[in-house]
Amino acid sequence: MNIMSEKGIVFFPERYIEATPKDYGLESYEEVFFPAQDGTRLHGWFVHGPDERAVLLWFHGNAGNISHRLHNLKKLHDALKIPIFIFDYREYGLSQGEISKAGTFSDAHGAFRYLTSEKGFQKSSVLLFGRSLGTALAVDIASKEDCLGIILEAAFTSTDDMMQRYFPFFAPQPKSVVKYDSLSLIDKIKSPVLFIHGQFDQTIPVSMARRLLEKAPDPKKFYEIAGADHNDTYLVGGHEYFVVWQNFLNKCLSE
């Protein structure tokens, strides 16, 4: 599958930034431009928080841009009190470049490097948060770096499994093609893992997350949100959703 065919099937980038953190009452934030691993210029927001024992690195899903995550971000920021760094992959929002799977890996590692080099956070203080497509990037980082912990929300096993689910008539991609394959990496993670998934997720079935759970090393936790679909987990989960986050963060900080 080439880049042109991936766009519209795997990636749905949007350029227009609809809002900023300030529009959601998050006054203390920085507009950030930083390089991906391959030098592509990326854009993000670093939202300050009073508790700097940890920092959240957010890998969003395959559609829209960071401005579409601000309602969720505000609620998480209020609950956790830690800084949050959210950024756009290439071709999303104000980030330059042309989207591709290989490019997203370069973007993810560039964001991690920005936090640990430019902002001066220890690798062991970085809490990775991947959502949907972003779970593959979070798993890739966590399989290579010792982080504080990793939260995987609406996680999928691999590109091949997703293609088989939606396009069963497509032939499997050759091994030389860059893929997302969390199932082959999840057992290499050394950090605590929290899985979050909607019970009725119609985009990524909860069974995929459970397959990852089986292979993930301890310590690990699975939080299935009754009645939730793919994009409404924090809304349907309500107060309990944020308590689960708080408890996981506190456990990571205490170990």
C-alpha cells in the first residue's frame, strides 16, 4: 500500500486548528515546534502542570489534529495535575511533511526526544498515552525506552489484523513494508501498562486489546468501559475513568 492509498484508509489528517488550550482555560502552555527524528518540522502544545514528577506524552488517533483533543485534554489535565505534551504527526495541523507509517514513528521518537532533551525530563518520568492509531507509537517507544508507564486506549494488535477486518480482499503486505505491529512488541515493554477500551468499540474490537493484554508483561491492568464505543470512552466512563487514570499514575510514581 503506497502513501496515496494509505491516506483516506489509514490516515485522515486535517490542517485547520479549531481552538487552542487557552480556549479551554489552559492559560499556561507553550506553542512548540520541534524536529522529528528525520528532521521534519512538527507542531505541538506543551501544557504546564503543577506536579512535574511526571509528564504525559500524548499520541493521538488517525483523524483530525490536536485541537480536536482539547476537551479530553482539559479533563485529564484537571485530574492528573501533570504537564501534558500533545503534538501533531506530519501533515496534521501545523506539522510539515507528508504522512506515512514510517513518518509517524520518526515523529513519535522526535517528540520523546524533545521532552527528554529539550525540556529536560528524565525518561523514567514520561507517561506515554496512545489512543487508537497512537497506541502503536506508544508501544514502539515503550519497547525501546524505560518510561514511567504506558496507557493504551482503544489499542489494536497490528496493521495486518485491521486490514483483514476492514478489507479482507487485500493481500497481506510484504514484510518489507513498514507496519504497525504492537502484538510483536508488547512483550518487550518494561513499564506498567494500563489498557482502556470501550465495551462496544465498533472501530477496534475489545478482543484486540485483550490479545495484547495476554502478551503484555506484569504489572498490567485492563479497564473496560461498559457501554462505550470508540471515541466516547472518557465521556461514558465519567468520574470513574479519571479515577482509574489517577490510581495508575499514583501507582507508577510509588514504584
